[in-house]
Amino acid sequence: MDRQYHTLPIRELGPDAGFRRPTQPQAERVSLESPALEAMTDLLRTSPATIRPQAPIEGAKQFMIARGVRLLLVVDERDMVLGVVTATDVLGEKSMRVATERGIKRGELAAGDIMTPARDVEVLALDDVAGARVGHVLETLGRAGRQHALVVDFEVIAPKSLIDAPIRRTMVCGIFSISQLARQLGVSLQSVGEVARTFSEIEAALSR
């Protein structure tokens, strides 16, 4: 090794040190006519907030607060998506109902107990989103009565042998959030709760 490399200064970490977290770039302003992709959280750029199914719901709530999100992907040890859990699931009537049905305290529930299973999660295809406008997404969420929508594309897994067929696997590649859409549209929401009221606030603000 001909080149001489000097050593770098070594310092002490010291007390009260924090650590950096990945953050999503500041969302740009959009209009209803902007490309829908400009309002989508792209999972190639931003890591999704995930949680294990056995995590307690109080932990799920605190994680949502820490990440500033209202939806978590519930994944297993192989990072396979098992379902989704939302702030409404954690804080609303669903958690109380499930706890009552199982004869346990609400605090004993885990994320997997109140999640919406993957088989029941409705999604948008990336091919459809790619040609859509923000207004299309807003209308879709409003008609469906949902605060979030997952966007999916597909990957093809090569067969293990010549006689096997390739496997087409669904991949979550993006997320739409009504609260983020509102921010990017320049709408200040009083609260993000009941879906119809939230959309009414957005519509009222945009019609001024």
C-alpha cells in the first residue's frame, strides 16, 4: 500500500447524546391537478413505519407519535406484510370491542389483534396512480371513507427450477395519507379523525 493514510481524531461521545433519524423531505405544495405521485410517500425514498404483530398497542401508539404517522405496516420477521394498523384502530372503538370480545384489558392487546389483515386491505396499483392527479386520489379516499391508501407494484421472482413458473409478488411501494394531502394542498385541518368531517374541511378550504 503506497499511499499513506493518516489516522482520524477519536473523540468521546459524552453524555446526553442523541442520534439522527431518517426524515422524509419536506412535502412540496400541490394542487388538485398535480401528478398524484407528487403526493405519494415513496417507499424507495422513505422507510415505512413497521411494527411486529406481537407489539403492544400502547407501543404502537407511541411509535406513531414518534414517527409522526397514523398508519403502521404490521410485518413478520421476514418483512412480509401481515396487515396494517391505524391510529383509529388503536384509539377508537375497535380496540375496546376486541378487548371485550376476548375478555381481556385493552392494554393487553397487541398490534396483531386489531390490525386489518393483508387479505382485507384495499390498495391502489402504481400503474393507475402514475397517470392520475391528486384530485383523483382525494376523490378515491373520500368515496372509500379512508384516511390512507397503500400503493402496490409487483416483482417477479425467478423460478427455482425450469419446470416451475415465475412468482409474481405484490410489493407495497407507496402510501397516500389524507393528512399529508391536506398539508401539500395548503389546508390546515382542525383534526384528523372522522373521515367525512376531514374531507369536508378539505373541500371547504379548497372552494374558498
